[in-house]
Amino acid sequence: MLSAHEIAALMVLGSLGSCRDIDPHDLAALATCRLINMANARSTASPTVHVTPAGYRVLGAVHRASSVRVRQP
């Protein structure tokens, strides 16, 4: 199960694609869950991060869940 910080980090990565200012522990957790792919993580100070298809599915589920909450009276 993802923490609120990890979900927020995934949302930032999904919209901005930048891992700047994201806690490295959150990045590691997302990578362990295979929700992101960190290319050249060891070779540079600022790794290139890509959201995986599984990560986009999680983002879609979060979006659908938040849309349902907004519509409920």
C-alpha cells in the first residue's frame, strides 16, 4: 500500500516528470512497486524518472476515486 507522500510523488511525476524535490525514499518505494523506472539513477545526481504503465494505472484509479467523491452529495 502506498503512503500519501508516495501517491503525491507519483502525481507530481505523472504531471511534471521531474523528480526534483521528491524524497529519495518515496522514489525508491515507487521503483520497488514498479510504478516508476529510474533510468541512470546511479550515474547522475538527477536521475531520469519515467512513470510506468502500472504507475499510470494507479494515477487513473486515484483520479477516478477523486472524481466520485466530488460528485457525491
